[in-house]
Amino acid sequence: MSGMQRSPWLRAGAEMMGRLAGGAFHATSGSLHVRHRANTDRLLAMFVLASLPAALVGAWGVGSEVLNALTPEMELPGGWRVQALAALGMNASPDRFVAALVLGLMFIVPLMLVATTVSVLWEIVFATVRERAVDPGWPMTSCLFVLLLPHDTPLLLAAIGMTFGTVLGKHIFGGTGRYIASPAVIGALFLHFSYPALSSATSTWQTVASLGSAAAIEQGISWWQVFWGNEVGMLGTSSALACAAGALWLAVTGVVSWRTLFGALLGLTGAVTIASLFGETLPAHWHFALGSFAFCWAFVLTDPTTLPLTRAGRWLHGALFGVLVIIMREADPTHPESTLFAVLLASLFVPLIDYIVLRAQHTRCGGRLEIET
């Protein structure tokens, strides 16, 4: 008998049980089950969608940077991209927005294809060995990993870094929902440690940090240009505005914790205020716009897997990230900026943060705890 045919009998039985129990049971008149569309696949896919503006602005920035470095003979490493641009009938001029965007995508798309292929292969291997469904986190991991790389990263190194992040950063802990730090960050840091030449190029962060904001403005580097997207750095970190827009969308839709986002801004501002008492330092809004701070703040720090369970813990987690960034940047401003190290350390402190918060709540509430899951 089908569900439609059985439902009247089930309703009648529920009503009879309710009458026998003195009204303790009541038959439902609407749908018995409500399914929310915010499942794991959708939540992780929203991170990818939110990072697309940052990826597009980064592609345009890379394309403009490469076109500005062109010689009259159109020679540069990876010059086939410029030849492909000419074959498409596009003028290889830095002031051509579409040409710069297409050229930048020629750097991002191959890296994205390699990272995605490697990630999916490892997901299939672990799903087969463990006899369970393929892990749903591979699109988010692949996308964020590529956007944390320099544009001239060799494809072989991208495959090695993706392997390290997927295997040792995620599946060794059991997969999505179980790892302690973002696999994308672990893979990117592995490449930076193992192949320091990848991050040896001078970035806008190094230039501004060595000169100071006033001297940087005199040399034509304005905060608005850096904030909007005219910054030399990793593929997805050139536009703090695009990252902030993605973070705002994720927070409004309830995908990420707004407490973590505001906690990081408070930690950044407070640390800069304290550092300014001991010497000259960049203002907080410069620190936010420079380097990969905005990208990690929007898409890595807010990873649902690495977030604390408690509300107060999320404030502390974000604040710790902001403070660590300033400590590391002030300790060695000429070194490639250390946001990736800061977000990794903040993730490692999450269990301790939750423990401290729960102990404090236990002491204050006399054993009554409420954990936000």
C-alpha cells in the first residue's frame, strides 16, 4: 500500500491514541517532515561563489601586471598566453580591461583544473578505501588553494601542494567536518616552505611596509587603489573590497559567523593601537587592505569546520587571528606577509578556546551550559 493510501489510516490511528491518552497526542495536519536546503554541499559551494569576485579581480590584476611587463617582442615566461590573446584578436594593452581579464584567467584556469583534478582523484581514493560517499569539500578546498598561490606557480607544484593539503591536511583527520585547519592553507604553506622562490617576489605589502603609508602615498600607492584591487600578491588576494563583499554575503545568508568576522576586526584594530604606542606602524585600514588578510578573514578563518562551538569562542577566535597578524607583521615587516601562519595558529587554538569558554560558563552558570552547534 502506498504512502498516500496509508496516510488516512495513520492519521486516524494517531487521533485514536490521542483520545485514549487524554489528548496527549495530536495528529499533524501539514507536512510531517521539513527539509532545509542548507545542506553541507550547498554551504561549501557558497564559499566558492562568494570568492568568485575576488578571483575575477585577481585575474584582471594579474593580466594587467603581465601586460605592463611585456617587452616589444612580447616575450615573457609563459608567453603562449599572450600569443593566445593575439589569436583571439585582443589588443595586448594594459589599459584593455577585457584583454587583461582574459589573460589573467589563462593563469588561473589551468591551476584550477590541476588542483580540482588532483583533489577529486584523492577524494575517490579515500571514498573507495573507506567505503563511503565522496567527500563534499573538494570544490571549496581546490578553489581557495589556487587563490592563495602566485600566478606563476608551476602546475606540477600546484599538484604537489594540493596533494599535501588534501591528504595530510584533511583526510588524515577524517575529511570535511573533522580537520583542525583549512586544507587550502596547509597546502599553500607547504609550497611556501618547500619552495620559497614562489613567494620571493616583491609584493605590495612588502613595499608599503618598508616605506610606510605616507611614503607609499607619495610614490603613488594609495589605500583606495590597494583596497579596490590594484595590488601585487596572490591570485585571489588583490582586492580587499571583493573579499569584504563575499564575507558580507556569507554573513547575511548565515553561512559564516559574524562574530568571528567582527572579532578579527576588533583584534586587528586593538593590536594596531597598542603597537602604535611603541613606534610607528601602519594604520589598521592599511593592514586590512594589504596582503591576504581580507581573503583569509573572509573565506579561511570562517571555515565552518574550524570554527569554535561557543559564541564567545568565536569572538576570541577572530580576535586572536587579528592580533597574531599584527604581531607577525610588526616582527618582520620586510618578510612576505604572514596571514597564512596567523590563521593556521588561530585554528590550532580553537579546542583550547572552547575549553576555556566552557569552563568559564560552567563556573558562572553552575553546570548549565548551552553550546551553539
